Amino acid sequence: MNLDRRWWIAIGVVVVVLVALVVSRTFFRGPPEECGPVQELLDYNRAQSAAIQSKFADSQGIPDATEEAAYQAWADGLADRAQNVSAPELARTAGQVASLADEFVSEMATVRAQADARAPGAPAPPAVYELAGLNEMITRKLAELSDACSG
């Protein structure tokens, strides 16, 4: 049985279209729809982190009340945006980020209180290490959200 040349061309076109469709759906599909609020949270975090960094880049040592207020605004903004995330797994992680950010801000007051009670030249207060640990956890959770919605 010999197929006409037109049939071979038609079969070839169908195969190419199917392969292109599979490749586009597999590799170029973009982030899921529920990632919009997550992306907003991540963008907000980047913008606020850059603003805080530029505003307080030259400050050394223990955060003052002005820095704490800036971080509180950051944590509140994260909490607001985390509430908009509706996908269950993403919402859980976004909620954890907001909770950790709030804990981070609360720990800043503890750092200041412990630093005020220490003698000049004494080692860093223990709460500084807790702040560093909270920062690491926040960074990890933000990376999880970013990976889940990277497309």
C-alpha cells in the first residue's frame, strides 16, 4: 500500500503540530494562575527590602526605633499580601512568611533591650542570633514561594 505524497505531508504537519503543542505546554506554560498574589508578595518584599537597605545602609549596630518602624511596615505589608494568596499550599507558606516577619520585628525590640543592658564592647546579645535565624527562615520560605511560582 503506497500513500500519496499529500498524505505524507499531512501526517508530517500533524506530527509537527502535536510535538510543538506538547513542548509549549511542557516548557513554556508560565506560572500557574494562583501565583499572581504570590508574585505581588515577592515583588513587595523586594521593593521594601531595597528601600530599607538604601535608607539604613550606613547604620551600624543595633536597630533604632526608626528602623523598627520601617521593618514593621514591611511585615504589615507582607501580612496584607499573604492574605490574598488562596492556593492552600502557597497560602500556608505565605502565612508562615508573614508570621516570621512579624516575629522578626518583635525580636528587634528584644535586641535593643538586651543591647542597652550590656557593657560597651561586650559581645552581641543572644537575640541578635535569633534575628539572624529568623531572617534565614524568611529567606528560605520566600525562596519556596518563588520556586513554586517560577513557571
